[in-house]
Amino acid sequence: MEQENKEMELSNKNEHLNYEICPTYPAKGEIFKGFDTLAASMRDLPICLLDGYIGVDWKELVHKLGLAFEKLNKKVYFVSVADSMLPTAKIDAMVNPFLGGDDPLIGSKTTLSLADFFDGEKLSEIIPEPDESLVVIYGCGAALCHTTAPIIYFDLPKNVIQQRMRGGLVRNIGSDLKQDNKQIYKRFYFVDWVILNKHKKDVLPRIMIMVDQQIGETITWMYGDVLRRTLNAMSQSYFRVRPWFESGVWGGQWLKKHLADLDQTVANYAWSFEMIVPENGIVLADGENKLEVSFDQLMFLEGEQVLGKAFERFGDEFPIRFDFLDTYDGGNLSIQCHPSTTYIKEHFGENFTQDETYYIVDCEQDAVVYLGFQEDINPTGFKKVLEESFEQNRKIPIEQYVQKFQAEKHGLYLIPNGTVHASGKNNLVLEISATPYIFTFKMYDWLRPDLDGNPRPLNIDRAFDNLDFSRKGKVVPDTLIAQPATKVIDEQSCVVHLPTHPEHFYDIFRYEFDDRVDILTNGQCHILMLVEGETIELTTADGSQQLFHFVETFAVPAAANSYTLRNIGNSKAKVIVAFVKEEACFIKKN
């Protein structure tokens, strides 16, 4: 009864958390606002290239900039680089080999470049003869024109792109066809984002101005040298990306209940993308003005500072992700597994696979984790049952085949590739994982439709190409549930090692302290979260300080060298720290 009262007090105390929905980092220079200020910065240029990411509303930009130049009595000649693209039919034929055929969700990362989408001869002829006008060449790929003219780059966060996609406002590069959103997203992930990221990396060092176009009626912008100076400072201190949240068929109510700034009209929140590098952005602030850039810009410019020893293996691919899976008053996740390293490389073009762990931040007494097979599992029989369930819409007593364990708060459940698993209802799971995040082979989904009422696609055959049936019986609790090892640091602090599986390239520790703890990075980037307590203060070796609250994710780059966490709450602080294992740093990328 006493334990229940303590848990109730904690729940009430955290009813409305200080979790910051839009964290910012101070810009090392000015952030400007509005089309008028941007036009004024361009007025004396003879030619300018407006490049940017997919999803940018180029029509709106040209219209607003045109009005701003009229106020300046400046004559401007706008040229669309899209007129130099190959015909849609040729582009479709070029990208089809990377789209996975009939697979509704998964393809293979393209080897194409943005220049492949253009007619090179037309690009070389796009620049008109100079006169008194300012020539503005605009659109995705404008910097491919044969000129050294200044580049103004328009960036967008991935969640805004997807919102515009759902509103029918965004199509794939070079496409004039309206497709199903799942097909558009699949091509985004495997083609469009890949080629645009390569292009962004190429042009980033010479961008004159970076622009954020996600706000409807206006823009914010900063000079490229200010951006590069800010990211350099960030790579030696700390960063927290802007999280974003998505609903799902199994989504729960924990995040909605505790994070007061979330949209409360949404039915549920299944995911919080706390730090998933391909998706998140970083928000820079100068007073009231804010500008968001994609996280990969930090990696493109400062990857070695951020990752330290692990840069040799991962390059600009940030290797670890943190995200929440919320099933409180929701439903079970699908019974699933993830591909082997060989499989994900050969079939999908990824450099490393989706090895996961579940860290239980909060749970109800009836919450469970599905993990590993029963001792008497028969692979052939299990596959037959799964197929018949899908074909005949028949429920499966899944516990006959898959083990389930009571979820324990602060427990860590290990899910190396090939492991059958799922979170049950009434968990708040911190998923600490390798960065790949869409390669989930569902085998059984409790006969649920998706949010649109359509059957959710399963990947039974691919799952059986990857399932490890040796992870069964007693092997599962012995090898797939972390056994904590505690080391006392001093009278008020200790560090708990939560060993991961040998196949995991990252390790996990939990620091517990009443007052403070000093930590060395040892040449590694540390990803952290306060999983118990109220607020901690981070101080890095360069003197940077920042407060972080319960369940906020942040990172300390390798180049920071050391940092101090100080507990400024009323109860013991518990902080999870994840980083790449020392022996995993130096495996060369293929």
C-alpha cells in the first residue's frame, strides 16, 4: 500500500511536466524575419540561386519575394530550375528500381544523385544574359546551375513536409502524379531525401543564407557564416533536437496527459520522435526569432566533433536514436522483428541495422513485454498459423508461441535483430536503438485496421527470413533482459551498467545521484535522458549551461570532453546515458 501511495504521489507530481516542446539553442549571430529583409540582402546581387528541400512552397516564395522587390523598385527575373528537369516518365523509370516493387512500405536507398534528374544541357543554358535585372533561379537543385552565384537555401523539417504531403501540397521530385501518401513517403525515404541530403551536404559550406519556410505567412533566415559558427559551438557543448509526435492505432495517453503543450484534440500519441536524426530538426533562437535546420546539417559540418571515435565507422550518420512508444490506455504493438545486418544492407541499402532495446520509463501493473519464443516453438507451424490468421481474419493465442514478461519500471529489454518482440498495453517505452527506424516486419497485428480503416500490411515472409529461433525458452530471460550492475561513485551517487546484447553496438548506463555527478565523454557522443527526478542542470567544459527536465532527451558531443550533471529537483535524479561501445567504433563502413 505504501508503494502504491508513493507511485500515486509521483504520478500526481508529474501530471503536468516542464517538458519543452520546442527547445532552442542560442544562435551565434542575428536571425532575421520576413521577405522584405531577405529581398534587401539580395538587391545588389546580379544573380542568386534559391535552392532548397522538397516541400518548399516555391510559388509562395516567388510571389512574396516579388512583392518585396517591388517595394525596393528592383527589377527581378525569376527562372524555375524545374523547367530543366527530365520528363516525369523518364524520372519514374529511373527511380522505380529503388521502390521495392509491390512492397507497400519498403524500398532500397538510391544510388542516384540530384543531377541525374535534370537535363544537363538545359541546366547549362538556364542563365540568361546579364542586364540591369537581378536573376533569381529557384527550385530544388538550383545550385546545380553552372555558376558560382550565391546560394540561398530553404530548409524544412520532415514533419512539416509530411503535414504538407497529407494536405495534398507536396509531390515527389519531378513527379506530376498524385499518389497515395504511403507511396509518396516511401519514395521520400528511399529516393528524394537521399539525393537531397547529398546535395545539401555538397552546398552547405558555400550557402550564403539559410532560410526556414515552415511558418505560413513569413520566413526567418540567417547568414551562412552565422549558421556554421553556431553549429560549431553546438558540436562542443550540447544539443537537444525538436521532438515531434505522431498518432497510431495502438497509441496511448501518457504523453498527452503529462505534456500539457501537446495538442489535446488528438486522439492519442503513439510515438515521440525524441532524437531520430533523419527526422528531427534543431531550432536556433535569437530573441523572439527562431530558425529550424535539419539535424543532419550539424553532422555534415561537425560530424567528427559530435561523434568522436565513432566517426570513423559512422561518418555523418548519427548512430543512436531515442523515441517514446506510448501504449498507456492504448493497445499492444504488433508482433514483429527487424532485419539482420546482411539483410538490411543487401535489400535496403542501409549501413547498419535496427538493433533495439526497450527501457521502461513508466508502466501499469498489468503491462507486459513480448520477447522471444516459447521453448517448444515450431517455425513451420508458427508461420502457418500467422498466414491463416491474416487470410481468415482469425485471432491467435500469441502467448502459445511468444513469451511475455511483466514490464518492470527502469528495466531494459534487449532486442537484437531477428528477435520476435512487442510492447504490450500500458507501457511508456523509451526505445533506445540504432538509428534505422522503418524496417519493422510485422507478423501479427491483433487484426487491427490502420487509422484510415484499411488492413495494416504484414511482412511475414521477410520476418521469417530474419527470425532467430534460437532465442527461445530460458535463453530469453538469461540473455535478453539486462542484468544491472551497480558501482558506487561516492556517498550520494552511483552508476548502474545495463549491459546490452553483444550484437548491439551501443551501451547503456544509468547515473543516480542526489547532488551531482561528473562524467567524461571519453571521445564519445553521449545521448541522455532524465528518467526519474524533476530537473537537472548540465554544465559542459566550455562553460555552457542548460536545464533539462523529466523525460527530455539531449546529447553531449564527444568534443565536449567532460560535463557535470547537477540535481536541482527534490528527489534523486536518474539519468540514462547511451553511447557507442569502444570496440564498435572502428568497424569500417562498407
